[in-house]
Amino acid sequence: MPLSLPSRNDWFVWVAAIAIAAVGGYLATLIGTPLPWLLGAMVATAIAMAMGLKVAGQPLSFPQVPRLAFIAIIGIAIGGTATPGMWRQVGEWWPSLLAVGVFVGAAQFLNYQVFRRIAGYDRPTAYYCATPAGLIESVQLGEEAGGDVILLTMQHFARVTITVTVVPLLYWALRGEAVGSAAGVSMDAGAAVGVLDVAILGACAYLGSWGGRKIGFPAAIITGPILLSALVHSIGLTDAQPPDWLIAVAQLVIGLGLATRFGGMTRSHLVQGIGYGALSVSVMLALGAGIAAALGAAGDHSFQILLMCYAPGGVVEMGLIALSLGVSPIMITLHHIVRIGFTVIAVPLIGRRVLASP
């Protein structure tokens, strides 16, 4: 079949979407929000779409390929925090890693009650709105099970957005100072990046994503590059990181891409979704805090560190908060990868029985 090239109108729409997202990201940096380029871009684009804005007669949109490429860049940045000898520490984390399974199971059950009994969603929609990780994967699984795609997208948008907004504020209250991106912390180590470094990091992005999909990693587009980048950094092959400006662009594109999934969503959906999402996030944060308190009382890690391991948000902001606290972001990231793994592998297997029961 002949290759279909984007039309001139498509380019107009994409440029307009980027401009709106960039304005939102910039305003968020002035306000000082967590993950400003991600959240600002996402909120600005979502508002424009909710208002029915069209460019060249088309609603805002953005192609998927560049969005996936920038997700891989974030994965490289997270994996790049690994250091030689770091993996010897993994054995110290096994109790909290096992507790991730407890967290996922309990969060799934409690969230299902919220969305089924309180929100009144149908069973497939409620079940996959309840998943505590994997935005893209949960929406896809829920759609395949017959769930409402708009509600699924809304709830997972709310989960991520509310979590990465509230958690830094919680740490600000606990420590009396800003943490994460709001504190100006970045993944950029400041090391010079040469041609060989670019080649190595590019290979981590491409091979990590491709290999992760072949092996069947959960959220392979980001977990594959994370693991491969962590490997090359931990053996000392490179100490380079993507620069801050590239990470900011990546966050902008990812936020824009998430917001464009809001096509057809009404203001009523948004208001109700935020309310139910806030209740769901509150349940998960309380559950995570309980597990963190129990492990903190029995182990070597503090409550503040362990709480990051169970916050149901994105790995990027949790990694930035870890840097603020002087904690290895790899520990936090590994817990979130395990959370995603439990969610996208175990939850659907159990869901087949739950949704098939009378």
C-alpha cells in the first residue's frame, strides 16, 4: 500500500497543539507546579479540547510515534541514575518489593468498590478504572473488556495528575521545603555528552523498547529503556544523561498526547471524574501510607522513602522526589515497575473470572 503522508491541515493541527501545550507548560513553570511541562501541557490541551477548539476544521491531535519516542527518553533518564555497584542493594529491598503485590491487590479491590458501588460504573469499566498503574495498558484492557473508554481515560488521567500533584505537597508539609521538580531538581547529571554517549543512549531507547515488547515487559516503551539504560550506566559504559531541555520537551509531548485522548469527553465527565478520582487516590495513598508505616517500623527504610514506593503516580516525579531526599531513584523506580507488572499481568488474569461471574 502507498505511504500516506500527513496533510497540510494535519501539520497545522499538530503545530497548534504543541503551541497550546507549550503555553500551558510555561505557565505551570511560573506557578511552580510539580512536573510543570507535563501537567501544564496536559491541562492546557484538555481545556482547549473541552472548549471544542478546532484548527483547520479538526480537533486537536498529535501523532503517536513521537510521543512514544519521548516516553523512551524519560526511561533513559530514569535508568541513567544507576551507578556501578548499585545492584548489590537490591537484596535489601525484597520485603517492600513483595509488599507491592499486597498493595496492588488491596488497591484493586477497594477501588473497584468506589467505581462500582459509589460511581455506579458498569463492571468492566469499574474494574479497569480501579487498576493502580498502567494508564495506557489499563485503558486498552478495559476497552477490550467492553468498558467505557472515556471514563477509563478520565479516571487514569485523574489518578496520575492528582498523585503527582498531591505527593510533592505532602512531602513539602512533612519536610517544610519543596521537593521534586518544584524544587528545581532534575535528572540531568550535567555530564558532557559526546557522540558515543548519544549512540549508546539512542540504542538504549530503541533496543529497550523493541526488546521489552518482544519479551513482554509491562509498559515496555518505558520499562525497557529504563532497564537497558540502568544496565549501561551501572557497568560504567556511560555516565551521560539526556539534557534538561530534552526532558522538558519529552514531558510536554507526553502531556499533550495524554490530553488528546479526551476527545468526546464532556464537562460533566471531567467534574465527576475528578471527584471519583480524588476519592480513589485518597484510598490508595492511605493504603500505601499504612504499608509504608508498617515496613518503616520493622525495617531500615524510613516512612518518607517507602511512601514514594507505593504512591500510585508516575515514576518520573517519584524519581525526582527521591533525588531531593538523597535516595536512589532506582529503588523507587523498581518498586513502580513491579507495581505496573502486577497490574498489567495479574489483574487481567483475575479480571477474567471476576467479570465472567454472574
